[in-house]
Amino acid sequence: MAKRKLSTFQRLHLDQLNRRQRKQLQQQLHSADPGLQIVHSDAAGIDVGSRSHFVAVPAGRDPQPVREFGSWTADLQRLAAWLQACHIRTVAMQSTGVYWIALQEVLEQAGLEVYLVNARGTKNLPGRKSDVQECQWLLKLHTYGLLRNSFRPPEQIRAIRTIWRLRDRLVRDAGRAIQQMQKALTSMNIQLANTISDLSGVTGLAIIRAILNGQRDPRQLARLRDPRIQATEEEVAASLDGHWREDILFELQQVVEAYDFYQKQMAACDRRLQQYLAALPEAKQPSAVPDGEPSRHPTKKPRHSQSRRKNQPAFPLEAELHRIFGVDLTRIDGINILTAQVILSELGTDLSAFPNEAAFSSWLELAPRRDITGGKVIKQKSRESKNRVANALRMAAEALSHSDSYLGARYRRLRARMEGPKAVKAMARYLACLVYRLLTKGQDYIDRGAAYFEAKRTQRDLLSLHRKAAQMGMRLVPAS
């Protein structure tokens, strides 16, 4: 049943009620007796700091309801013991830097329920100019159930997240080392980067290591060329005729050693990551086609396994992800193995914390945020976010520009209707909804093709034209 649209009188009347209710809520929160329903009676509030934490418990639980504890482990354990002595069951604290991590671990080990809240939900109301007032304010808001807990994946997933983020930093460091190699060679007028596409490949590293070992003859260096290189041996030899400088060669030696070190560290991360992934349970194998809809999705050949990318882990990551997820996320066009690994390391396999795909896309900061006044959108601005899953989905959306698939046609249609960044965000949101459906419904994605999308779009355009013609007292007649 469609939702009935409110009249202007009803909408304005309800808006006045909402404003009045919000004002009354602010006044109640700052009063001694707010008169609200108590949700968490045994609650405490903690203002997290780098050197000390201020903790507030309800009045009557202790002669000194607000105390300050140090950030070292012994004081954190003393803090947890004091909360247990005050019969506290749940604690609310803000996610301040990384100082909350050790505190949360100690509190969870003590059996306390920890609410990790975003400061954005508590800063909109005035007051609380000191640490003591801040922890009391968190206590009051948490007591009346006005704070939402942040999403945190399970402990096993957090371990994978730590290793994967570390590996990502090593990949970026190795990339910078390759750029420094090219800079050093160019400074000596060694134009190797103009003849081969990748200095860190077999040919590039072989030639660079030979140079560092003392070889200076361009012909001898060109013989190290891999047969798959398109440039001829003469072209490679011509690009290696430069002037040699001892200071630049020393710099190149240092950069190559740093690059080898990053590769060694990445290999160690791969071994640890493989151990953590093997410890995760196997998901149920889903059906390839949704029940009751065999005709809507044409049968397509299964996608071939993606070729191993250069920065991809050495072990069979695709098989591990398929076993853990129970579905193949790489069947979604634009999402590759590394993107699926980012989703696993940041979210895990259980998305039950998000009630629907709209809440999931909103948590990713991919949903539109609009300021509406008088029934009109007066401002629509995206909120800055450093969510790694959202960034990975944006990159996946940009990869659809030349894809001959349903998602590729949809993305090109969005690019024709709106600006580039908005189209990327809209497409990333759609990809997030598809990921949510696959992980919650347990069904593989099947592409319907670009022709299917274009046919549906043509059908919608015809219906719109027929509707407009009917409103003007006319009707459309085919040309033939």
C-alpha cells in the first residue's frame, strides 16, 4: 500500500510539533529529573583521554560518583573493579583516537557491556565544558537510551583487519620505492621506463640489479630482456645508454634494498593472513539462482577465475573468500578479489547489525544527506568519510565505465544524468546494496547484461512519453 502524501497543513503542523518536542527534550536533558524512560539503569559514562579517563556512575552508587583513573593497565583494571563494585553493567564512551581500545578490552574482559559511541551524536547539544561534565553527560544520555553503539566486527575479523591494513601500507611503500627507482634512473638519463611498462617486473628488476652489480654495457644489460617485452633488444639497449653517477647509484641501491624489505614483509603478512583466514568457519553454499525467479535472469557461463594481480597475496585468496562468504562477490562486475578482501577484513560475514541495506549504505556514508525545509531540498552535501569499504566500492564503480554488463550500462546512464563524483557515489551505493543482499540472502549474483538494462530503460521512457501525451489529451502513434 502506497504511503499517503501529507498536505501542507499537516506537514507544517507536524514540523511544529517536532520542533517543540526537540526543544522540550533539550530542556528535559538539562534538568535534574528529565522525566524520560530509563533504558539502562546500571550505566556509567567515561570520557576517554590519552593520559587519564574520567568515569561517572549514578549518584548513590559511591560517595565519589566521578573519579579519574590513569591510562596504564593497572589503573584500567582498578577502573573495571570499581565499576563492578558499583554494580555497573553497561558503559558508554566515545571513540577518541586509539586510546579507547585498551580500555574496551579491559572492560569487556570484566564482563561489562561497552557502548562505543560517535562524538557526532553527543556534540549537538550545548554544555559539558570539562571532562567531568562530559562523562556525566555521557552517563545521562546512555541511561535514557539516547546513544547508539558503533559497529565492530568480531575478534577474529579484527585480527584479519590488522594484518590487511598493515599489508596495504606495505604495498603503498613498495609503490613509492618503485617511483624512486624510476627517478634515480631518469636522473642518470636511463630511459628504461619508456621501453618497459613496469620497472618492478622481471626485466626491470633484472636490469637494475645488474647495474648495481657493476654492469654498464647497454648490450649486455639488454640481453636480460624477457621475451614477452614488446620493445626490441636494440630499443632497450638504446634506453640504457646514460651517464653513471656514484651518488645516484648509492641512492638506487638503498631504494632497491627497501623494496626487497617491503616484499619480504608482505610475504610474512600473507602467511599470517592465510592462517587467520583458514581459522574462519565455512559458510553454507547458496543456490546460484534465486528461488521462483529462473526466467528473469538469463543463464550465463560461470566467470573464469581472475588472473592473479601483482599485489594480490600469493596463496589462493579467491577460494578462501568463496569458502568464508559462501558466495562469490567477484561475480559482481567491478568487484575484484582485493575489494572482496577489504569487505571481509572491515566487516566480516555477519551484517545482522544493519537492519536493511539502507542502514548499511548510510553507515558507509554512501547515502544522500539532504537538508529539507518547507518540503524542498535546500542543500545536499556529502559528508567526508574515510571508510575503507566505501572507498573500495567507489573504485569498483569507476571500473564499470567500459563494462559490457548490466552494472556497466547503469553506471554510464548515471554518468549521463549527473556529475562524475555523484555518479560514482550513487553507483557505489548500488554495489553496497548488492553486497548486502548477497551476504544476507546467500545467493550468487547473475548479470543480466547491458542489453537488458537498455531494454528496460527504453520501456520506461515509452511509458513516460505515453503518460505525458495522455495528460495533454494526445496519444503516441508508432511511425511505422
